[in-house]
Amino acid sequence: MPMSRVTSGLVRGTALVLFVASAPSARPEDQVSITGELKLWHKVTLTVRGPHARETDNNPNPFTDYRFEVTFTHESGQPSYVVPGYFAADGQAAETSATAGDCWRVHFRPDKTGLWRYRVSFIQGKHAALDRSVRGTAVRPPDGLEGTFKIGPTDKRPPDFRARGRLRYVGKRYLQFAGNGEYFLKAGADAPETFLAYRDFDGTLPGKAPLKTWGPHVRDWRPGDPVWKGDRGKGIIGALNYLASKGLNAVSFIPYNAGGDGDNVWPFVDRNDKLHYDVSKLEQWGIVFDHAQNLGLFLHFKLQETEMDDERMGVERKPVRVPEALDGGALGPERKLYCRELVARFGHALALNWNIGEENTQTTEEQLAMAAYLREVDPYDHPIVVHTYPNDQERVYTPLLGKPEFTGVSLQNPWNQVHRRTLHWIEASARAGHPWVVANDEQNPAQYGVPPDPGYQGFQGQDREGKPVGYTHHDIRKYTLWGNLMAGGAGVEYYFGYLLPQNDLEAEDYRSRDQSWTYCGIALEFFRQHKIPFWEMRNADELVGNTQRSNTRYCFAKPGELYLVYLPEGGTAELDLSGVRGAFQVLWFNPRLGGPLRRGTVRRVVGGGKVSLGQPPNDPDQDWLVVIRR
């Protein structure tokens, strides 16, 4: 497609490259603009002029009745992606709150440098966007428009995901970046689930829980960071900045919770209108998500809540009228559109997973159908997981073992059962021939979860009713964080209990768990700094005498080469090196303070039998990680 002029500019610190025609024209080739940084893994946005529409139109409905897709193909012929697009009103809705216009948009993240070709497909037909079998009628233009653009190398550095590429499932226990080949361990925030219940977003109303200001994090916003409509967004952008500053790399949220605990987040123009979407609100969400990705924060989309994922509730699974449930739990027009809109608007993000539901109660058939549809519309094959109640795991997860639609599970467990339950599903999925990525994303008991730091808002280990919590952030570090990692888990997200300060519905100050975030950052930095090949390692608790009854030490190993022995309650341990030849260095890592590896009382051991690892450098009654390396 001929392009006669290139203009460039700066939008709140974000580089912009815009290709436009030299003068207004009715020619089809002048109806396409390409914006963004034309670089490897960066967000490239293609906007076309199409049919004028309004958010609330019904005949045709701009969300269901236009199948707008763009095929992007590298000059070599491979790869080629068919990427769904969406109605974008006036193309500036985040700033204008427009509800009508003739802009249609698609986002693409190129994974190769060089020349890319694109071709636009734009089909009108009843529910054409939801079902590719609907043939419909081509809308020309923009249908058939073609063009090219050239992609150069990225100029970003980690933790920015644009320096690392797309995070993908590769048939192992860990996700891998397509760009630099690194494997991913996560640590971040599972709470608040009402992260998006923010007063600065258009069309966002209070429900059972109030809206957030994210006021405590306005101070974390930095000049040059994104905002919209003047200075809106500083609080939520600052919250992301704070998480990233603690060395964290994940954040979780629910995009639709009508009828759920918060009842204050939905992507629609109205709470009960599931077939018309709020364009300006979603553009503003996109600003936040893009910033998270640039900071290196993985996006955990929890697509629905247990209260409204279907119409079967309670222990006996009796039918109950749940008007908020998309298609009553089945895969129908509402659910298909929901999946497609999220993929079209946000699926370009490099590091995310689709979690089909928090504490999910859909049937196995409904879960598989929803996951299969996500696979169908997501050109990038992002990981898909599911979350359920602790006591429902066997019933819900077992039928999904070995199914290619799912890449892992999101576990909810008592804080002191994380190691055992993580290991159980890792081993079960391996036996089924389809290894799962297993994360611990919610800690029970639900009323407490991960407690605030001692002293935060007067917190001294008691809940609002004056009852003692019974455990501390130190126990979370030992048995949740390191419990998951030493089982071979993919990492953690922390949930905030509903009877504690800054809880799962009302939290807007992540500093309430500042010390717990510090411990997470220390753990992730340990694996990075010391180049631990965790993706080649496995749980080996049997080598340190750990059993289901004796949970006082963990072992994670690449047998014959490297052993990590974690001592939650301190003390010492013997490591069984029977059948292993050679000498090994013994060093100690402090998971409370981080820092360099240090020597203990035993500096060297030799294989051939059980060996004592000696005593740590100090504080023998505290938790330590022993590193035994050839």
C-alpha cells in the first residue's frame, strides 16, 4: 500500500509512529493508519475506517455482527497470524469517551524483524464475529485492504517484556519467553480482585464494594507515565510502579464481577447488557495493561467469579437463577463475545494467562468448551488455566488432566499445604502426559490469606473481631512462597483475607504487605543472580528425609549437579548422595535478607552416601536455603 508521508510524535512518554496518506482521499488505500513503534515485540496498531456505528446499535450490532480480522504474514511466509479486531468508536475514546465513530482497530506484536504484509477481512452478518462459519457479506472498503510495514530490532531491556518476547507454554512446568529463551517464575498480587473497580475509569460504578482511588499510590506515579483525560490514572499506574519496584512480576484482576463479591467491574456499556461493550473504559484498561507489560508485570485475567460463572450453585449443585452468568455457564453468544473482545483488545500482551474462572463451578464440558473457544480466537495461544476451591480440586482438575486446552492450574490452598498440593498436581499432570504449570494464587483461610505487615494500621496479628490470625508473614514466606518453588511450582500470587486491613475487595495500598513483597523479590532474585536452572530441576524431598508426615525440609534438585535444600524451621539436614560421585560445594542463602551465598560449618561434601550439610553461618533457628553445587 503506498504511503506518502511519515509523521512522529510523543504521547505522554510513549513513542508514536504514524503512517498517513498525504491528503484526504476516498481511495481504499488511504483508509488505514499504522501506529506504534515498529520494532520487534512492540505493540503495532492498525486502524481502519469502516462502517459508522454506536456502542448500543443492534441492527447491526458492531460487536457481534462484524467480523473484522487482519492477517499478518512475515515476508518469509512464516509465521502468519489471523488477529481479531474490534470497534474503536472515534479512535480516541480513552480521551474523548466517544461512543460512536467509524474507527476499527487491531493490535499486533511482531515476533520477527523484517517486512510484514497485512490483509484486512471485514465481514458483516448476524453473529459473524462469534462464528467463523457465518459467511456474511464483505464490507468494501475496508475488506481487502493490503499493505506492508517493516519491523526493526527492539531497544528495550528486561524486565520490560518487549526485551524478552511472548511468554508461552512449551510442554513443561514453566512458561518460556520466545524472545530470549528464559523461563518464568512469578510472584505478585492476587488481591484485590476488584483491581479494575477504579473511579478514574469511564462507566465504573460502586456495587457491593466501593470504588478505588488508589490514592496511597499516587506518589508512585512518575512524570512521563501514562494518564488519560488530564491527570486521571495516576493512582493505579502508581500501584503498578510500586509492585514492579519490589521486584514483583505479576498482577491479577477480574474483568467481570457483576453478581460477585464486588459487583463493580464489567466491560459492558451497562451492567446487564452483555452484547454491547464500553469502548472508552476498555481503552483506558488497555493503557493500564500496556504499562504493566512494559514494567514486566504478567497479567492474570480471572475471567469470572464463582457467584456468576454458571447457574449451578451450592454443595448439591442445584440450579439457581443467576442472571449475570454468561449464557448460564454454557458457550453461547454472550460468552463467545466476552472471550473475543478480551482477546481482540488485550491478547496482544506478551505475558498473560486466561484463567477461565475464580473458584470455578462450571461443568467439565463447559470448561473445555470455553477454553477451546479461547484457543480458537487467540492467535498467540496464551496459557489457559482454571481455579477452584481447595476441596473441589480432585473433582474439577482430574477430568482436565491430559487435555491440551489447559496449560496449568491456579491453586487455592491453606497456606501450609502449598508444597504438598503443588507437587500433587505437577506429578499428576506429568503422568497424564501433559505437564501443567502450577501456581499457588490464593491462600486460605479466606478470612486471613496473607496478613499485613506487623504494625500496618495497628495490625498486631488479630483480625477485626479480635481473634488471633495464628500465623505471620514469616510462615507465608516459608510454606507458601518457598513451599511452591521447592515443589517445582511456577510461583505465587498473594491473596488478602477479608477480615484483615486492606482486604481482597477494598485494598488500594499494596504497601500493607511490603515485607512479604520483599521476601518474594529476594526469592526471584536468587534464581536470577545465581543462574539456577530451575526448569531442569525436580522435587527430590526424599533425598532429605521429607515425607507427608514430616514437612520440615524440602529438596529441589538436578541430581548429580545441583541440590537446593530449604529448611523452613532452621536446623540442619542430611542429603542422600548415594550413587553420586564427586565433590560438591556447600553454601547458604538467607531467604529473609537476600545477599550473597555464605559459608556454613561444612564447606564441601563428597558423594557416595548420606552427607551432613552442617550449620548455617548464623541464626540456626531461622529458615535457610542450602545450595549444594558440583
